[in-house]
Amino acid sequence: MLEVAQIREHKDAFAKALAKRNIDASDLLDQVITADEKRRSTQVKLDEVLAESNSFSKEIGMLFKNGEVQKANILKEKTAGLKEQSKVLQEELNLAADELQNLLYNIPNIPHESVPTGNSDEDNEEIFRKGDIPVLHEGAQPHWELAKKYDIIDFELGNKIAGAGFPVYKGKGARLQRALINYFLDKNTAAGYDEVQVPHLVNEASGYGTGQLPDKEGQMYHVTGDNLYLIPTAEVPVTNIFRGEMIAASELPITYTGYTPCFRREAGSYGAHVRGLNRLHQFDKVEIVRVEHPDHSAAALDGMVAHVKTILDELKLPYRVLRLCGGDLGFTSHLTYDFEVFSTAQDRWLEISSVSNFRTFQANRLKLRIKDADGKKMLAHTLNGSSLALPRVLAGILENCQTPEGIKIPEALVPYCGFDIIN
């Protein structure tokens, strides 16, 4: 959530920056300024009425003490009127604050100056590429056919149990899935991230805290009886660990990693681009989250990108890194790098990670602040990244590592799997 003081001071610059997202935000920013002026003027009136009421209360006590009952009773009547007036003003203040908050909730984050202008993923900027695209044998198949051939993932059985987008992993498929989770966690903890296990459901305040609500409300599974939401990513519960906290600057950086299943109600579509593991309603993901001092978050983002690169280098999968354009940038993100693995069998790139810096956007919603050694307080910067999302990594392994003899497991995963081939 953007800060009102920053909007007042940099309104034109913010409107220009948000235009990268193909949004004309000028009117919305004006509404924020107007709503804030209304809130502040109402607060001033309320403070004046309360101060006058408090002054009368003290004077009434002195009058009664001095035996001036008639004067005291006159002031009591005035005080009663002031209390009614303060009640009305408090209600007006609450409404004004809610109006301001709702306006702020609907303004996305300001893109970094390096974010390219663009409308869709076709306008994203490739900044890095590594790995040779393998030449597969004749008759090579996409992962959904391989899953059926080797009986390692059953999409139809998942459809029977829950619906489309809920696969069942079997045998070596399940073991490979578990191996990837443990491998990713080990890589992250070796890089200094502390592992946490967090709830898979969150309350409404947590959804608002990291920006999934109200922006992505229709894409989240909602347990209406308890007003809880199934998490779309571990970012939500892990980052909300720090909601409402004041952190000493000496404790930074805070670095966490966690594995969770993820649940997304994304609207379904048809075709090979969403077939099999390409788009699911439930999938596994290992996440990394950082809380940083504002002076260090840019370097931290570069470090996260470098860390994810090392994992893909070890898996020996061909990949590229993209800087997302304004039209493809997530609502809460200031700057995002996407990682994509090339699927030779599908002849297309598959997104397997997003690494983002949110700067103060989430921290302002979370009321997450830092206190420097000199006592200065400021909003923290938050960052997160997939390290990694499993479905498309698994799809890339199955498709790129297939041979006539079977699917060869990347060497880095063999100690975790206990086997080196699926056949």
C-alpha cells in the first residue's frame, strides 16, 4: 500500500510511474488526497471537541468543589452536548478512514524505473539465458504422456477425487516430488535461510497484509464458515509472521524459507499451454522471504536471483531470466524477475519462479517497521521468491531428461530420490 504522505508529495511522478502498468491513476490519486484531507480535518474537529469537553470536566469539578452548583450544571449540559458531537465526529472519522483505506487498497505498487513499458508477457525483457536446449530422440513426448506411460502422475484420478487441476503423484513420481522439496529446502537453508512450517490457511488480515486481498479475492479458495483463505503461496503466512512488528535494524536481514502446498482458483482454459502440470489448482512450492533495511533491499533482490540461478545450474535445465514489464507486473511488486525453463517436448518456455522486491508496499499494509540504533523508525522492505515452484520444474525434468531407456534423474537429485532413472 502506498503511503499517503508520498502520494501528496509525488502525485504527478506516481501517476507517470503507474502509467507503465497501463493505468491512468491521476483521478484515483486525487481521490486519495481529498479523502485524506477530509479525514484530517475531521480528526482536528474531533480533537478540538474532546479538548473542550475535557476542559469543561475539570472546570465542573472545581465549581462543585467551590459550591457553584448552578454554573456546574450549565457546564454539564454543554459537556453532554459535546459528547454527542464527539460521537458523531468519531463516526465520521471512521467512515473517512475506511474510505481512504479502501482507495489505497486499490492502487498497485509503483514500478521500478528499470521496469520496461509493455502490455503483456510478450513485452517482458530477457536479461539472462543459460543452458543448451537438448535434442530429444524421435518420439519424445510431453510430460502428461510420460506421466501416463510410467504411471507416476494420475491426472484423471485427481479429477475423480477433487476436480481438474488436482493431480495424484504415484510411485517414483511421488518420490521425485518429495526429493525436489527437500533439495530446494536444503539449498535455501545452506544459503542462510531459516526454515519455518506455517499454516496453510490464513485469516482476512493476513490476506490484506501481503496484498492478495482485495486484489486476488476471486482467485483464492475461501472457507466461508470460518472466514479463512487457503494460501496461494507460502509468502502470505511467512510474511505475516511480522505483521504489526517493530524490528531492530540490528536483527536484519531476516531470511526465511518454507514449503507449502499452494491453492489457486485461477480461471481455467483449454489447450496444451495449460495441460498436465502447466496450470494447477493445487501445487507444491518452496518459498524464500526476506525482511530488509531499505538501504539493502536492491542488493538482496540481486542475491535472490543469483541464488535461484545456482539451483537451476545444478539441475542442468536450460533457463532464462526475464524482467517483467509494467503490464505483467504483479499488483504488489515494485520489481520482479521471472525464471523460465525451456520445455523441449512442448517447444515453449515454462515459468518456474518469480523473485520480487515490494519495497514498503507490503510493510505499510502490515505495519512492519524498523527501528535504527538512533531510534529512527521507518517501514521495512519485504522481498520473496519461488525457490522453486515444483510443477513446471518437474515437467521440465520429465521432458528434457527423457531418453529411449527412460527419464534420467538430474545428478543433484539422485541422493534425494534414491534412484537415477524412471523406466
